[in-house]
Amino acid sequence: MFYREAGQFKATYAEDSQIFPIRQDRIGMAIILLVAFVAVPLFASPYYFSAILIPFLIFALATLGLNILTGYAGQLSLGTAAFMAVGAFASYNFMLRIDGMPILIAFMLSGLCAAAVGIVFGLPSLRIRGFYLAASTLATQFFIVWCLTKIGWFTNYSSSGVITAQQIEILGYAFDTPMSKYLFVLIVVSVMALLAKNMVRSNTGRSWMAIRDMDMAAEVIGFRPMRTKLLAFAVSSFYCGVAGALYAYAYLGTVEPEGFSIEMSFRILFMVIIGGIGSVLGSFLGSAFIVLLPTALNVMFHFLEKDLGLELPSGISSSVELMVFGALIIFFLIVEPHGLARLWQIGKEKLRLWPFPH
């Protein structure tokens, strides 16, 4: 009743090929952006900015990068955290060693550094695939962390390997409060998500999906596998590198190589699976779910201990969190392999036909 395309006519090709061709989708997206840019800064507390909203946006960007590679191009990767580490430490060194370096340029250059590393470690995808490709990208994780730990130049010869990110400042304005950092991250993530949405609808995105579905047939009809796969690795690593820079500058402020562990790579992979493989919206849904889950578990355990008087073992929250992650992965792989984004799509299809049976 509220989600019908009846009466919405497309008179030009541009209208028919726009990102949100249905009027209700455009209105809904405008409301979401209005809430994110206006309502949230007015009512959210500094805790919500620092502990929930900023990490949600950063991990959504990293998940989007992995989704481009795994969901759209069909190349499995377990080195997402390594590419984030490259972006974080590259942006730190650009800001440290080049006087007057604008931070946005530093973020772009850090993304390009991550893209270059992604191309190098994406070369095995030309010969291997599936589980073997995942194992080769896992080597990226250990090699990058080893380089950042053992080569002191990357950490400015810090004895502990810990770096402290410089202040975010653009045109003389310092983003030094949780709300200002949130708005900065929101703008960057919104722009890059819009670019990704356009990219996957272009010839580049269609070439990725052709390689994903059947690479030999795609090569027969004219797609070049080497160029297509390496471009997917480059774009994915670029997104992950920018996410790593935001992770260091807008979220933690102080990072170390061991912080970008294999556990973070698996967590981002869980976000892709739960949110929806091959979906820009799924990247945000998966990130929101995984970021909010520990908070929800902590609230539940606090209620059990304080209000009900139950004595729970120490560290049970982290253990239950891992078990819930595993159970959710099994659930979505069996019930709905395309994740939360597919459930949202099914809901929209039912709304189009409501109240008639589907």
C-alpha cells in the first residue's frame, strides 16, 4: 500500500537508471540522511558517538570494501585487517613526514598504498581460487603485521610499536570532539558508499559479477580476468585502507600493529555474511548488527547480575559473544545465505503486493 511503483513513469534513460528509481526509496534515503546528519548530533551523547556510531560507520566502510571483493567479484579474502593496517600506518607517516599535508589527501594516499598492496597480494587470484585463495590472502595478514612490527620506520621507531594519530584538521577547523569526528566519518563513508553503489552498477561492476558467476564464460565474451580481478583487489583494498585511517584517527587515536589481528578480519567477514554478500546495504546492516551485539550482551549480563542477582563467571561476555557469532553464521548460511539485506528485499517485495498474497 505504501510501497507501490504505480503511477511512477520514467521518461528518460537517466531517470530509469538512477540509483533509487522508486520515489519511496528516495524519500526513505533522504529521511535516513536527515536523521544521521541532524537528529543524531542533536540527541546522541558522546558515549554513543565514540563507542557505537563511529565504529559502526568505520566497520561498515571496511565491510563494504570486502563486499566489493568477495560479494561482487567472488574473490575470498581473509586479509581485510591487514589492508586497514596499511591505511592507518600510511596515513600516519604521510602526516608525520610531509609538512602541511592535508589530512584528506593523506587518507587518499593511504588508500592508494593499500590498493597497491592489494594488487600485489591479489596476483595469486589469477591462478588459484576458493579455499586456496583465502589461504594466500591469510599470508597477507601475517606478513603486513610482521613488517609493521619489525621495521621501525613505519612506527617512527616507537619502542612499543604504538603510534598516536595526529589531530584531524581541515581548513583550520579541528575535529576534536566525538560529535565532530562522527560527522567527519559520516561524510567520508556516505560519499564512498555512494561511489561504490554507482561503481557496482557500471561496466566495472558488471565485469566483477561476470567473473564471479563464471570466469571462463566471462573471458570468452570479452572480459579480461587479470584486469578485472586485480581491479577488484585494488578498489577493495582502497576502501579498507581508508577505513583503517579513519579507525586510527577518528576512533582509537592510538593504534598498534597487533590491533589489526586476524580476529578483526574474521569479524569483518562475519559482517559480510550476516549483512548480505553482494549488497551495499548489507555492509551497513552487518556492521550495525555486529557492533551492537556486544553492547546488547553487556546490557543483558548487567541486568542478570544487578537486577536478578545472578553470579556469572568473569569473561563470560566475550565467550558468549563468540558463540553467538558462530550460531548466527550457521543460521544465515542455512536459512538465508544472502543475509539481512535479502530479508529486507523480501519485505519490500511483499509490501509491493500487500494485501494480496505473495
